[in-house]
Amino acid sequence: MPAWLAWSIAAVLLAVGEIFTPGMFFLGPVALAAVGGAVAAALGGAAWLQLVVFVAGAVASIGFLRPVARAHLRMPAAIRTGTAALEGAKAVVLQRVDENGGRVRIGGEEWSARAYMPDQVIEPGKRVEVVKIEGATALVYE
């Protein structure tokens, strides 16, 4: 088997492994390094050169790409958009909120709401926190 093919197979297997290990972002950068090894082999590089290219590529890609990817996984609330941006927001109860429903004002918008804790009842005028958004309903907690 040609060396470039072995490196290519290794790159594909590492990439597939990355897909099945969400949140880690370790195998992806190593797969990129294996692609570098395949390129070195395809260009006729010696085995030691292929290994040096692979190791250097792995160190460089893990050192650079992994911190960037992990920072995007922990996106701060100020950068979130859509309904995800509403999680953690403060709201005011407009109509009594319980496990069956109610109304709240989040910012300048009126939303249907439900109590996050099933046995909780929140009266109008109380300030609550939006825990989660399910469809067009805010789950709130006092």
C-alpha cells in the first residue's frame, strides 16, 4: 500500500472519530496533520520527513485550532442570537404564570410563558428569569 494512501485512510478515520466525539475537538486537528503527511508522501518525501510533517502539523493545528474551536463552544450570552439570547434574561409577569401558561414581558415583547418548576405559581408584577425557550413559550423561574 502506498504511504500516501495509508496517511489518507488515517486522516479519514480521524475525521470520522472527530464527528463521533463532539465537544473534544482533538481528532480533527490530528486528521489535518495526517493530510499533511499524505501530501509529503505523495510528493515523494522519505518516511522520516512524512513523520516530521505529521508531528509538526499536529502540534501546530492542536495549538492553534483547538483553542479557537473551544472558545466558540463557550459563546458568551452577549454574542448569542435568536431565542438563545433570551435565556437568562429578566422578565416581568403580566398574567399569572403556572405550569399551564401565562404571559410575561421580555424586553419590549410579550411572550407566552410557563413556570419552569411544575408546582410554581408566579403572580403578575413579579420579576422572573427566563430559563429556556420552547417554541414561542418562555419557561420562567422566580
